[in-house]
Amino acid sequence: MANYTAADIKALREQTGAGMMDVKKALDEADGDRAKAVEILRVKGLKGVTKREGRSASNGLVAAKAGDGVGTLVEVNCETDFVAKGEKFIALADQVLAQAVAAKATDADSLLKSTFDDGKTVQELLDEANATIGEKIEVRRVARLEGDTVVSYLHKTSPDLPAQIGVLVALEGDEAVGRDVAMHIAAFSPTVLTRDEVPAETVENERRVAEATAKEEGKPEAALPRIVEGRVNGYFKENVLLEQPFAKEPKKTVAKVLEEGGATAKSFARFRVGQ
């Protein structure tokens, strides 16, 4: 019987993030040698990386850093919430975020190809984590905003999990107003800043659906243009940040709140894990 204790199993699990049975098998094979067991777990884990490529990684976290007119937001995914709330995964996400900031990454592909000081790429770091933790781990999205002021906001949807929603807002004006708007974005999930950013084909489709719905409801033909316009405006109020009713003061739009606060929103990014 291999010479190791329950404390050795616990320590190796904490060091690698691997499952208990995998750790015990590795220690058995290594005859209790923890360093060798780590190597065994890595080798066996790396063999399984390609097998995990098709698996779904819909859990994870978002992480952000903002300051000096620049903000970076990343979404790092794993397969289970158990791994998502683990110290090793959270530390890995911190490494990924730091590299995204250092590399000025604007998308996941460029971040994955970027290298740390030791020459290792972010993709190689993820593969190693994939091997030891035993789950598919990936960087899904990256956003980078620049402006006079960039604020970030992270929101936990569950006290047991790391942040699941992350927001960046670039603006001119008061940072406190920007933070309020970032919190609003987290809650109300707008898709664009202004209605001009809504694709023309989307607007036309909304008009067609509104007209067909009104006819199905038996609305008078003469009233259709007004009804259609009202429903299209309703779509804008739901999806356009500046036209949404503000979370803290629903009688005011976000645009009005920004104006009263002497601020102008320039752009934003919002990630929710798995969406």
C-alpha cells in the first residue's frame, strides 16, 4: 500500500484542484510521492484535454479591472459551479485578467495567443489548468474600453459564487454617475447605447411583427401606423440604454440621469456568464 495520508490527499487536491479518486490513484501510482503524483495528474489530464473540447463550459466567472481611462472585462468558463467557486479557478481567472490588461487584449483570440513573461501562452496556461482540474476551461469573451473615465461593476447572482455579471462603462463626467449606470446595466441588460446602433433589419422586423400582431388583434387599419410606432418605441425602451427607465428612478430615462449628473456615456460592455 502506498505511503500517504488523508492529509496528503487533501493537500494534493488543494494544490491541483483534481478530484479525490484521481488524486488517490495518482498517489498510489507515485507510491506516495506528491511531486510525482502532480506530474502524473498533469500527464493524464493533458491526455484528456481533447476529449473535453466538445463539453459545455457554461459556468465560471467574470472579472474586471478599470482605471486611468481604460477598462478590461473577461469571462472565464468552466463546466461546474463547484469548480467556479474554487480558489484555484478564481486565481486562474485573476491571472487571465492581469494578462488581458497587460496585453491590451480586445478579444479572446488575441488574449489566448499572448504570452506571459516566461513565454507561456494563455492557452497553454488554460490547458494545464484543464489537465489538473479535470474540466474544460476557456476564455469566452474579452472587452476593452477607453475613455475619459471607465468604471467597472461586478455583480454576484448568488452569495456562494464569484461574480456572474460584469459591466464596463466609458463616459465623460462624474465617476459616481457612471457607477450608478453600470449597476443599472447589470440589472436591465441593454444591448446598445443608442437606437442608431440597432441594425436596420432588426427595426424592420420589429415593425413587421408589430403590424402583424395588431392586425391579428383586430385593430382598426387607420390606427395601425400609430400602434406600430408605439410598439417599436417600446422595443427601443427595452433594449437601448439611454432610453431605458433608470433603475433607481423609473420616471427618468438613463439619458436624463446622465444629463442631470453632467455626464455623457460613450460606450459600455456587459457580460453574464453563459449568456
